[in-house]
Amino acid sequence: MMLPKTAVSLLVLAGLAAAQDPDFAKTEDTHAGGAPAAAPPALPEGMSVEQMWPPPSEADWQKPVLIDFERTWGDAVAVARETNKPILVCINMDGEIASEHYAGIHYRTPETAELFEDYVCVIASVYRHTPRDHDHEGNRILCPRFGSVTCGEHIAIEPLLFEKFMGGQRISPRHIMVELDGTEKYDVFYAWDNQSIFDTIQQGIAERQLEPRTIVRGDRPILERVQSRAREDRIAVEQAYRQGDKQLREQLLRQAIEHPDAAPVELLRLAVFDVDEDLARLARQALVKVSSPTAVDVLAEALRVPLPDDEREALVAALERLQDGSPQARLLANVHRGLETRSKAVDVGNWNAALSGGSVYRAADYAAVEKRADAAEELAAKDPDSAEAKLALAESSLELVLDPNSKDVYADDPRNAYRYGQLMFEDAKRYAQEARAAGATGWRIDAVEALVEYYVGDADKSYELAIAAASSMPAEPDSLVAVSTLALFAEARIAAIWAALRNKTDWPGIWMTDVNSAYAVLAKHPLGTAVHAVTHFDFLDSLGAKRRAGNVLDQALERFPADAGLHDRLRTRLLEDQGLQALPRRYAAMLEAHPDNAALHWFAGYAAIVEAEFLRRDQQGDAAVPVYERAIQRFDAAIERAPEYEASADHFAALATAGLARLAIERGDLDQALTLCLRGIERHPAATPSVDGLEISPAQTARLLETRLEAAGKTAELERLSTFLDALDPELLELPAYEQVPDNQRARQRGRRRGR
């Protein structure tokens, strides 16, 4: 059973906390936490929460964050010791009104920034505000909510701070003062005002006996600043690398090699992505020496490209060295070791040799399956007590229901198909039990019972039997039972790995090897499916084997170019790894190689819609216009090459046309908007109530256009649109549920818009 990516992320989230260099061990609580003593017990009479913490406006959010947050807990500790300043832990969450107020207003005002200057600040929030932390060149993408950190950084620090300082309570907004010895001086939350919190923050500094040290950073040589963990120095070093020539870049990297304790992982990330292989190699040499688990993510990035064996070995060994302090490192080390090892259960070489020999189960003729079942029955009739005969009957019963063509036997009545399948599984189970009683042993009986238990019995038992069968099963590509058991064996190993991750227990890397080997065979076998490929990709991708996952996806798309699941993962992978421009490049290349493939034209059209919607989110409406037009062209090309694509292609072409109409409305071209609105609805009326990726339907766009035409005094155009909409089935003009109003109100509203 596969866990979704989000579940995997939750499993390793606590492990990411270890990547923060957990100095300042938590001592006994010195403050219970809560509202400051001077805080009012409730809001003043007559004041609302919106008045006390007014939500930030769009203009507020556009202001820069003025608080300098350190990137990791380890960095904050190092800077605190260097400057003699205490640490201020800031906790924030999305949607909570006071948290929104602090993030959108206070953290962006000079007065608050000045108040916080006496602290070394860190920010924790479990919410993501950007899809990526780095671009395709390794440059940081800062969180728009908190400014100086990436979303990954403020997410990763939260579990560590929760364990150290939050006393088991996730409360926000919250501010905690931590002294150099790790003790808490205050922990303020649940306050009904702002001033008492600011007074506490100011008082915390006033009562300190330690004097802060002023560190002049800008005058220091740039090479010396590689040793520093302060945010300002890290920014300067990374900027110097981006702007410097090869000589300076090399010098910076050699400084990183000499000072691995400084953990300059963002500098090393830039170099790992450098097109200059000499510099990338130096970065990898520095990475293997870094002792901080913060290097784990960059080690994973470095392992995504083809490398010499000695370099790959050094990187994996570095992960193993870090695994005691980082569950993520332990996971990645296990994954990469597993991918390098040969499976004892699945000999890929033998399977490939057998596949190339020509004797392969192809499921081309269901009559042949029935013929083999008849032969098994004849054998059983001649020797009814034979274990071999019973086993042959069990295998043939499974073939009759598992063969890909069996679904056509009762295609006109799915209920009969289900009953037929249940009967075949029951027969297979009975025959297998009789074969076992008659003395049958070995992989064949284990495989039959594994498959029967999987479909009608106990999944856990089926996994045990599949593992037992695979341990002695030879390469049998002409056996449907063998191939089906191979897929079940892979699923059993995946389930065991997820269980180990959930329970935070170690698991042998050979399990990873087994999964990869089984799916490598299925990728070449005629009975291998796109579902197998999707499962294999998701598994590798979730565990951090990005390069191998990419190879699996590319090969699967060659074999299954029309599979929606594979294309969904391709779009996600391109957007995460390379950014928006990778979508049109990749699909253009695929179409150049396969210009007559209707499915590729369809998916290229869908990818163009995704691209256009991202451009609209980024306020690039003009740039989205030709992309929508390209989408429509791709859908037309798909219909031209395969008329069976007409319904779905028309549906999404109609949405793309509605997107163009919406953009025309936004730029004030109402005549063009009217033409496009009518064209889109006429092309596929059934798409009118459907929402696109921006949660906007053609019906909504049509209603907006009515309002704009009326406001502009375009009576003739308004009448044309209204007449057109009146001729449609009223259900097609239904708004999404979140916008619906009672029917009587809607009728009055529409009547007023039309001047009735």
C-alpha cells in the first residue's frame, strides 16, 4: 500500500528538526508561558479582535519584512554566542488573526525591527508559501511571508523548537526568549493586546547582565566570511559566488572544504548546480566533510546526477555518517545503498534473458487461457489426487480471472463479472488447499495462495506468501501467476518500508533493491502497466531517489504515452525541478519526436493550460494569451489525429477559450471578450459550469461579462449575450457551490443586470 507524498513528508518532518544542529539543550522550564503579567485578561469592552489585530492590507503585504531571521537553529546558536545576544523564537501560523497581523504588519514596521535588533531571531511556521525553496540553478527562493528564510527553513525548524521550548503546545503567535545557556526567560502567548508583548520583549533585554558584542562584518575579506554562520555573511558569500569568476568561486569552495563546521550548504548548493564540472566536483568534496545534517538536502541534490563510482560512494558514505543525527540522512543512505545492490529475490539479469528468449505471457488471446484451463481439468480427471493436478487447476483458475482480457468476458454486465471473479478466486483457493494437503511445496503454491489471499483474504498474509514465493521463484515470464506475484512482492516490500518509517524503525536496504528490481522487470514485461510505473515512480520520488525516479518516468512515458497519471507526475516534476518554462520545452520536444501521437498533442494542450494559469497567478495576463492559444491548437491537433479525443479536447479547449475571454475582460476589450465567451461555450456547452485551475468557470466569466457590458452601456452586445445565455440549459449556468445564492436572489440579480 502506497502512502501519499504528504504522509511521507509528515513521517520525516520530525527528522528534519535534527538538521538544525541542536545545541542549547533544553533545561528545566524557568517560565510557564502564557500572557505577560501586565496583559489585560480580555479585550477592552467594545473592541473586536479585528480592531486589536487589524488584518494586513494588500499594501501591507507588499512591504518588505524588516526582521532578520537566521536560517537554522544551529546558525542562530552560533550567532548568539558570537554576539552575546539572546535568541528570540517567533512562532507564526497562517489564517490566525493575530499571527496574520504580526506577519503582515509588525514584522514589516521599523519600530518592531528596532525592538528585535537586540535579539538573534528565528521564525517557525509549518505552512508553505512558495512551491520551491530553490530555482533550477540553486538560488534561494525566499518566503514572501517571512522574508529572509525559505519556506523549507521555517518549516524544518518548527519540530525542533516544539520539542525544546513549546511544552507540548502549538500556539501562535508566540515569542520565546532563550538565553545563551539554553534557558527560557519568557514565553508569551494568549495575550489580549500587543503592547504588553512588546514591553516584555523590551524588558527581557533591559534585565540582562550580559552586554552584546558589535560585530563588524562588511569589512572582513570575503574568503574569511565563509567561516561565519551569520545570515549577512552567508548572503555576501553566496552573492560573491554568483558574481565572481572561476578563480574566486574556486577559492570560496576551498574555504568551505577547510571549514566544514561552518556548514555553508547554500554556497555548496550553488556550486553543485554549477555547469562547471570542476566547481561542482569541489562542492561535492566539501559536502562530504560537512558535519551538520543541514547538508543532507544538498547531498541528495548532488546524488541526482550521474557520477563516478568513487564520488557517489563518498556522498552516500557522508549520508551514513550523518544518519545518527538525521532520520532523513538514514533514509537516503538506505535508499541509495539499496539502488546499488543486486536483489537476491529478483534476478533482473535472468528475467531479462528470459524475456528476450521469446517465451512470454502476452494475454493476446483469451481462448488460449481457456484452452489451458481445459487441459488442467483433463489432467485432474486422469489423476484426481495428484498435487500437480490440483496446483494446475488453481493456477488456471487464477489465469481465467487475472488475464487482462478477462474483463471483456462479462463487459456488458459488471455484476456478473464480479461474481465470476469471486467464484474463480474461491476455486483457486480450494484447489490450492487441496494441492498443499497433497504435498505441494515451493514457489508455485506459495504464489497461488499469495494471490488468492490478496484478492479475497488477508493482505498481510498475502505479503508473507509473496515474499516466500519470490525468494525461490525462477524467471518465468510466460507465467501469469509468476508475473502477478512479482508485482505483489514489490507491493509487500513497499508496505514493509512504509511501516518501518511510520514506526521509526530501521529497515534493510535490500528491501529497496527488491522493489526496484521487481519493477524493472515489469517495465519490460508485456503485462507491466502504467500503474506499476506510477507506483514505482511515486515510491522512488517520495524516498528521495529523484534521478532514478526521473528515469522511470521517462521510460514509462515512452511505453505509455497516453497515461494521465504519468503526465500528471511529469508536469509536477518539471515545475518543481525546472520551473514553468520547462513545461512547453518538454512537450515541444516530445511532439517533435512523435508528431502524429494524438495523446501527446492532448497532454501538451493540457500542459499549456497549466502554464497559462500559472502566468495569470503571477499577474502576467498578456503572456498567458499566446499560451492559451497554443493549448487550443494542441487540442485541435489531437482531434485531427484521433477523433475519439473530441469530447475531452473540446471540453478543455472551451475552458482555455473562457480563460482568453476573462483576460480580455481584465484588459477592457469587451468586444473581444464577447466573441471569445460565445465561442468557448458554443464549442462545448457542457463545460460551462466547470471550473479551471483558478476555480473560475465559463459561466462565471459570462456573468462578469454581462455586468461589464451593462456598466459600459453596450446595450446591443449585452442583449446578444443575454439572448445566447437564455437559450442554454439553466443548469449549465450554475455557479460553483461557494458562490451560489438562493434561486430567488439570483433571479432578481440577473433581472436587474438586464434592466428588467
